[in-house]
Amino acid sequence: MTHPLDLSQAPLGKASSYIDQYDVSLLFPIPRAGKRTEIGLGDSATIPFFGADMWTAYEVSWLNARGKPQVALAHITVPCESPNIIESKSFKLYLNSLNGSVLADFEAVTAIMRQDLSAAVGANVGVRLLKPESFDAQAIHELDGLNLDRLDIDCTSYTPAPELLKLEAEEIPVSEVLVSHLLKSNCLVTGQPDWASVQMSYSGRAINQEGLLQYLVSFRNHNEFHEQCVERIFMDIWTRCKPSRLSVYARYTRRGGLDINPYRTSHPAALPANIRTARQ
């Protein structure tokens, strides 16, 4: 059964009023099911991965009881088993609605965000606010791994081409971590470019690195949300290369004061530290 993705009521790609009083109705959930059906996944019981979408919100503000503005950074963790994602512009508009709202303290803001976001995605969402005195401790670090971008390759495919994924001829199993900064896709609605670095960790027969890099480049003209791109990459590698273990982690550059960093893994594992890269 297909699940049509209806974005006709989403605020993305439309003129929007700036609302600065708390309004939870601004959040626009999008079911994950439709896009998962496209990549061969059925109900949640058949999904071969764990993980989460880790968001960073850089523009969080509200008023304290005396009307003085407060600011914070927010780390938000949306479990991948949630039935919905949140459309990012609606999330931005929701955060804007806090700007003129009086809220007691950081704990109250954390609680209301956790409640609203959990209700929207249909699962428990983690929310952690960072106070200004913690800003200086926020690190910048690039994804660890062997950089595929060192390879001098020809690229001719700019829509997803999973047939580019190949195994090396040798049967010797390997465990390696590979990284590329060349992942680019486009917003599903507006067509605006989305830029990311991606890390792939796997165990199994060696994946041909030239083909893997060409495959990542092939997303360049592809229209899909961040979370959907990462799940497509995971499933293409999982089904075509058949590793025994696989993790795919992408860190996308921010838009509208938000970055989204999906992580999918074939085995239970701790989430990566939510540390931004230089481009974020």
C-alpha cells in the first residue's frame, strides 16, 4: 500500500506570517511511511535500522517574567521509529512563535518543546537547551574517516544511481569508515540545494570506493528531505553491498537557523555526539 506525501498544506515554499506568540499549531508533521515505501520498506516492524534525526536550533529565544529576552541553542533528537518527521520551515515558525512569549525559565521552555515535538512526531523527542554560558564550549569537528573525495573520478550521473555501488573482487572482509563532503540534494518542495558531509561505517566485503563516491555524487539533482536521503543511501548500500554491519550519518548545513543530522545504523549503538562541522 502506498502512502501519498501530501505537502499542499505545508508552509514550505509559501509566504508566511511572522507569529511571535506561542502557537503549537504551526508544527507540520509529515509521515515517514510514503518515502519508506519507495525504498522498499513496509511497516515499522520491517525497518532494518535504528537511529535518530539530530537537530540543532541556533535561534531559540523567548521572554522571561520581566520581559527580558532570553536566548539558547537547542539539541533535539527525533527517534527514527517515530511515524512522522517535522517539516523544517514549520519548526522554524514554531520557534519564532516563542520569541514574544513569556516563559518562566529554561526548564519551562525545554518542557514545552519536548511536549509539542513529541506530540507532532508521535514518539518521545529529546530536547536539551544550552545556555549562553555554554556556547564557548561548543566544538567544531569534521567527520572522522577515510576521505573519498581524494579520488580522481569521472562523474556523469546526477540522479540516484544505486547500480554504481559495487564490491571489490577480493573476498577478504573489512571494517572501515568512509567520509565524503560532496553530498548535495535538493529540497523536495522548493528545489533549494541542501549540502552535507556524510560518514559511512561498515563491516563486510570491501565496497568499491570509486563507485561509492560516484553514487553519492549522483544525489546532486535529487529532490528529497534530509532524513529520506540518508535512509535511501542506507538501503541502497544495505541491499546491494550486503554488509554485516552498516551506519550512515549525514550532517547537513543549516537553513533558517536549523541543521538536521540523520543517523541510521543496522545495529543498536549510541548516537554520535552532536558536534557541528565547519560548514555548519
